[in-house]
Amino acid sequence: MSVSRRSVLLAGAGAAALGAGPFPAVAAASGTRTRQGPGFVRRDVAKLVDPRTGAWDPALYWYAKAVGWMKKRKPEEWNSWLFQAYTHGKDQPASGDPTEWRQCPHNSPYFLPWHRWYLYWFERIVRHVIVVELRRPEQANWALPYWNYAHVEPGGEEAAAPWRRVPAAFRQKQLPGGHEENPLYLTPGVPTGRCRDEEPLAWDQVSPDKAMRFPHFGWDEADADPRPGFSPTLEKWPHGLVHDGVGGLMGKISRSAQDPVFWLHHANIDRMWYAWLSRGHTLPPGWEWPEVRPPHKGYEGPGLPFRFRDEKGVQHDLTGPVFAFPRDAYTYDSLDDGTGTGEAAGGAVPLPARPADADVVASADGELRLDDAPSTVRCVARSGREDALESALERGSVVLTVHGVRAEEPPCRVYRLFVGHDTGRAESTDPSGPAFVADLVFFGAVGEQLGVHHGDGHTLRFDVTETLRAVRDAGDWAGGVPDVRIVPGPGRLHRDARPRFSRVTFAVT
């Protein structure tokens, strides 16, 4: 970020240049990696509610009060709740909309760094509301909490289920004391609320292990890097799956930032990025913010750079190096807890959605609507290619692609993708079993979406070479073209969701 009439220098001597490697502010202490900073510490929201008494930490209470204050302001006021939410997305543009609105770059190399700046300015605005407008000077070091949904307990998935529930403070109708409505609460089971209340997300919806396995970022500046990588994988698994699982407002890009839990979710995604960097990974050099932010579907935009407001209403444009950020903006209380198990990730390796040099050898065309029952897709091999998949296991690779993944409303239910015959054994439908590929991701392809892709849904591609070897060795595939199975997981399907996809292909390289 460089100096302009609307911006201040934040990427100079006091900033960490991420392209050079992990943040210099990341240090090791007592076996736990934490960033050292000036006192703005982002903490696990689960630790901000007393498990015995239900009492809230003041930081959580004053976040709720600030949200309530911001919700009372008019949308066009820069420190209102809707102004900040519309900066991420808005259903339809209107004449006279502020230039900051409708700019989130999903399915983009800018996904992680843009959201880092978005949270940074939002955090400063909320802190200012708490300290100045609500007159709480003792909260001068207030920082956003994060939702640590991938926390691991010694007792396994069941023991860690409380961390995978929407945080307790966001499920209470009233603030502590019982005399005021809770601004963090949204009604479960309605499109303007959330899909779930007490029901936890499943482990495969929240695990970052798929992304953490990659040693490189996964994009290049021209958006032409065909390799899988950390950023595009994290954006879907778990980022998109958590949006899908919470549902309601969170399930649509254009509305997701209206849910107060959105900000805790993205603080956790940002923490995962810090954790990935702290483990010795580096970022691509030479990236610069674009002079004009990419257009969104159906909306060309104002022809301006990415832009935010600070706590005093001053505009700031993102210019200069993409991976330059203030060194001491905030810290996290841990970069270890809930940022990956270190074990091999279950499922297949995600690949970029862009076509690569692959030879399609089998396909199934025609829309498949998903519901509460398992579905099986049987792809038909092209003439003379019946044995191509088995041959590719010996001297190539196999790519499974699901085309046109989309829905009209957030499905509120997870759909798991498997290959091979259903033998009736538990491992045939177990997301930790050998046949599992991945969970389908709908976030970003729901309804009239604000997105930078076309409106025909997501294209999800996976290298299933090792998966097919595993199901062959387990006796669940004997050659030819394997079944593709979609098995509903936890959640209750929203009646208007219409989750579906349009085509499935197998290709060899």
C-alpha cells in the first residue's frame, strides 16, 4: 500500500514484506508459535465464554454492543454495519452506491490479502466504536476474536464438537443479564439467519489439512499457474465449506458479511495463512495491486482500485506490493491450535478449475439434482477407452471433474464425493476412508451470485490417482469406469436450495 491522496504509508519500514518468507514477527515461545505485537491479540472465541458460568469476556460483550451500534446507522454511513458488509458484497448495485461496495475478490489470487486488509480496517472501526462511541477506554487494545472450528481434542472428533458449533455467544437471543437483545444472534433455519444452531459442523467441513499440505501459494500474477496450491485450496476447503455449513446469510457471497460470525470465520482463515507461513513457506515475489479491481459478474464496477474506509472515514486504496502489511497490526494467541493436524489429508488432491492438458475418456452429461438420498453417477467410457483409467494408474494420472456445481439457496447440508462401488461397508461412505474424494463446495455459486466467474457454477477438479489405487486395492473397483457417488452428510437440506451439478468427467494425463 503506497501513499496517495486517499491512503497512508503502511507498507514501508514498519511493515512485513511477506514475499520474503514468513513474517519476521512470528516467533517460537514455549513450543507455541505466536506473533509478537503491540497488544492487539486475536483470541479463540471459545476462551471468551466461561464454560462454568456462561459469563462473557468484556472483549466479546463489547463486540456485540459495537455491532448493535453499527446496525442502527444508515447504510451509506461508512461506520455502519451494512456499509462494511456491502464492501464485501451486495445483491444488486444501485446508482449512487459508494465506490467501496461490491469488491470482494473470490476465486482470485487476491482472496487472502484482500480479506486481510478488509478485516484490518473493520477491526479498527469496531475498536473506535467501542472506545469512542461507547466510551470504553479500557478496551483500547480490543481485537477481533477468531472461531477455532478445527480445534483438536485428545478424545477425537466428538470431544472437539463444541468448537465446531456456531460459537455460544452467537446462539444466545439475549446479552448476559437477559435484558437486551443480542446483536450477534441470528434466527436459525431461515435465509436471513443461519442453517444451524446447536448442531456442529463435521470435521471434514472444517479441516485445513488439504490446504496445509501444499508448499507453495498456488497462484501467479497472471492467474495462469496450473499447479494446485495453498490459497485456492484453502478458499474452498475449509473456507467455502464453513460458509456452506453455517448457511443463511453466510451462504451467499453477497450477504455473508452481514452475519457477525463472518468476521470470526475470516480471522481464523487469516490465522491459518499466518500458520502456513510460519512453517517455512514463502510467497510469490513481485505482485502489485491492480490499478482497477476485477469486475464482478453482471457488474463492471467503478473502474477503481480496491478501496476501504478507516475508523475516521478516510478512504484507503490498495496500491503497491500485494504482500506488504503492517508488522504490528495484531497478533494471534496461537498459530498451532486448530491450524492442521500435520497428518496426511483425507481425500483427493484438489486441482485448479482451469483446464489442463488432459484427455477426457469417460463422462456423464445431464443435470443431477441432489437431495436427502445418496446418488450414483455412472460415466460412460468413450469408444476404445474402457481401460484408459486403469492404464493411467501405472504411467500417468487420473483427473475427476465435477462441472456446474451450484444451488439457488445455501444447501445447509454437506455433500460428500466418493469413487468406487458402495460395498455396504462403513468405509465406503466414510470421509476418512479410501474412497473419499472431497466435499462439494457451493459457496460462490449460490443464486444470483456476486462473483468473478461465470454463472454456470463451480468446476471442481481432483487428482484421484491415489484414490483409485486405494479403492482398487480394497476391492471396490475392478477396472473400467468407477462409480461416482454423492452421499449426503450432516445438515438439513433447505427446501429452496436445489443443489445440483451438470456434468462429470474422467480424464487421463
